[in-house]
Amino acid sequence: MRHLLRMATHSRHTNMHARNLAIVWAPNLLRSRDIEATGFNGTAAFMEVRVQSIVVEFILTHVEQLF
């Protein structure tokens, strides 16, 4: 997580701020068996990934307090 936070500090050049990093990394960091079981399609899968990205963004923005 600290590495992703370090990447976010370069967002001025990369446009990969905490939210974008969370969107990209959340499905890998918080893998969901429910999504895998449904075949990664449908509204439910989209909502699950959205929740995952919100959680990862929160972790990234509070990494110093959490870890």
C-alpha cells in the first residue's frame, strides 16, 4: 500500500491519484469470489468492484494511520 501511495504522490505527472489507483488495483487486492462465480458480468459485479475501489481509496488516503 505504501508503494501505491508513493505512486499517487506523482499524480501531477501520471494522473494516477489515489482514486485512479484504487480503481485499477481494487479488483486484484480485494478479489471477490462472488464476482468470479458470476463470470464478471452484470450490474452486481460492477457494484462490487465499485465498493472495492472505495475501500482501497480509503486505505490509500489513510495508509499512515492504518499501517
